[in-house]
Amino acid sequence: MIHNFGAGPCILPQEVFKQASQAVLEFNGTGLSILEISHRTPEFEAVVDETVRLVKELLNVPEGYSVLLLQGGASLQFSMVPMNLLNEGQPAVYTDTGVWASKAIKEAKLFGNVNVIASSKDKNYNFIPKDYQIPKDAAYFHCTSNNTIYGTEMHQLPKSPIPVVCDMSSDILSRVINVADYDLIYAGAQKNMGPAGVTLVIVKDEILGKTDRKIPSMLDYRIHIEGGSMYNTPPVFAIYVSMLNLRWLTSKGGVAEIEKENISKAEALYREIDRNPLFKGTCAVEDRSRMNICFVMEDPELEKSFLKFAEDRDIIGIKGHRSVGGFRASMYNALPITSVHMLIEAMQDFAEKNKF
Ligand SMILES: *Cc1c(COP(=O)(O)O)cnc(C)c1O
């Protein structure tokens, strides 16, 4: 068995892969492959309906919100958000907590005035800034709930007098959230929800339609709401596999149950990082992510050989992002706790071998 700690596209449950491959051969008694069936058939419309329904159930999405399945990744949301929510000359408030946040800031600057209210850039994004006040006179507040590259996560949402927009690409469906605290949530599916190719947007309907800007149809949330995420051909297979994964999550007891597992997995690995004299964490302890766990070695010279040591045990995907170095273990929902134990064991055996 391979232990896949890759940061994304993510590990998905084996049963999801099996069901998905079955549907490539024959989908739901239609005699056709999921890859060739029309997206306008009742069979596929049922897939979109179920995917949206499962997202609503799993996240307890309240009335007044629309759930959209779009394309273009979280990266397109960096522009779609300001295009739909920000008037020219109007300010929007952003926190700069990593590479993804700064890319969101860069795009927003094309559409209005961006006020970066807090940043952890000067500490290589190793913490989540907290001492700031969100002003009343901006169009919205944008934050990134989990910084995939640096391994920090917002464990608390600041109080906001203005609409809250959140990039949840790498921790959506990993923990219980109160959707009503947000006005727009977006996430590329491939970190926790499904395969690459579909992007989840949950938007409070009443925040839309307030800019004077002309918005191209494909970039207008209202058009996609009207079209039920079928304004054009949707990413049929990515949606189907996401639906299978959402079913799996539901059968596991939903987000509250998976959150407990995610806490156990993260605690176990952080305990080892803190205990083992060869390793150390890279982030402020109170801001540590449960999804992406970053750590380095006290002696960087040993990093190459630990990477090889782990790979020989089929532990893959733990090389850190180049901007942090060291290691990053991504532990999305489908990563079994046995994989975490294998990594911990490798760290212990490596320390033993290096006589600690
Ligand atoms: C991966 C990631 C993105 C980029 O997602 P794409 O779907 O590749 O555009 C944006 N934000 C965060 C937090 C991410 O982890």
C-alpha cells in the first residue's frame, strides 16, 4: 500500500476510485459511459442534484445560499470574486497569509482598491495574523482558511461587519463550519472534495447584483445560479467523482466525524514532530494546520536521506514546497490513520538509526 501525503490533487478513497472506474465502462444502467452521456439527461441531472444536495447536507448550508459547481479552479475565483462583488474605486479588505492569498490580492487589484489589512509575509507566512479590525466601509473581507503551502490554518474567524469571502480550497469538508458566518466560500475540489476540474462555490444570493460592472456570462455567478451549474457543459466526470466522494463522507458520519479523525491524525503527527529530536515544526503552534503539516529537520543535511528512507517505505508526497523546504505531510480526509502511523514509525526508526 502506498501512503499518499500529496498536497493536491489529493488522495481519494479506494472505493471511490473503483466506483468511478466502473462508471467509465457503464454508467448507472444506461449502457453508456459516464464520459459519453449527455449532461442534459435525467441521469446526469440527478448527479448534479445529488452533489449539490450532499454539499448542503454535509455543510448544513442555510436557506438563501446557492451551491455552484464551476470550472477554472480556485484561481479563477481570485478574479470572479472581485468582478462580481467590487465596484471600481471601492475598497476590499484582504489578509495576506500565503502565496494563494497574495495571488487573490493581485487579481482583486484589477477591479478595485485592495486594502491588505494584515500580513504574515515578513515571517515567511508561518503564523495567522489576528490583531486587526475589519473596517465597515469596504465591499468585503477576504481570507484563506488554510494555507496549504505553509501549514497554517485559521482556527477562528474574526468578527466582520462586512461580507466575508473565504478560500477554503484545502480544508473544506475537513471540519465543521458555520456557513452563515460567510457570504461566499470557494474551493478547488482537488484538495479534499474530489478530483481536479470542478470548483465549489457557496454564495449568499443577496450579495450578488450590486456592482455596475458588465460581467461576462461565464464569470457571472447569477448566470450559473440560473443555469443550475449547467449554463454550459459542466465537468461531468469531476462532478460525478466528487458526488461519490461526498457519499463516502456521508457514510462515514459526515463532517463532524471526519473532523474527529482529522484531529487525531494531526495530533499524532505533531506529537512526534515535537518529541523527536531530529524534527521541528515550522509554524506558530496555535495556528497549525490539520490538513498540511509542515516540518523540517534540525540538521537540514539529513533531509534528503529521510525523504529516501520514507520513500523506501512507500511514503510519498512529503517533500515540502520549495518556499518552506523540509517536509509537508498533507492529511486530507481520505488519508487513513494507518498512513500517519507509518510516517511516525519512519521518523522514529530514522532517529534510532541516527542514534538519537
Ligand atoms: C491549491 C489552492 C489554490 C489553487 O487552486 P486551483 O484550483 O489550482 O486554482 C487556491 N487556494 C488554496 C488555498 C489552495 O490550496
